[in-house]
Amino acid sequence: MIEALLQAILEQVDQPKKDLEHNLRALLNEAVTKMDLVSREELERQQTALNSANQKLIALQEQVKTLETLLQK
């Protein structure tokens, strides 16, 4: 009888823990969604695109300098 009572008490204690965990997970998911975060893969893709754009910009700047030099002659 004591064993059954103890088991019933443990089950009653365990349920609020599960409810709290569920509510915390939902709250954290909502908070992360509102933060407008990006994934590591997206960040790396954007860094690659930025590096590529910077290289093209440097090449174009060199072309402009070359053309300016030619025009001054």
C-alpha cells in the first residue's frame, strides 16, 4: 500500500515537470523565432558572396585606374 502511494505521489510530481518543460520549450522556440536569427550555413553563404563581390570591386577599381592613366596620356 505504501509502495502504491509512493508511486502515485511520484507520478503527481512528474507531471508538473513535464508541463514546465513543454512550456519552456515553446517559450524558447517563440523567442528564437522572434530574434530573426540565421543559420551558420546562411552566414557562410553570405560571407562567400561578400568576398566574391569585394574581389570584383577590387578588379573594377584597378580597371578604372588603368583607364584613367590611359586617358591622362
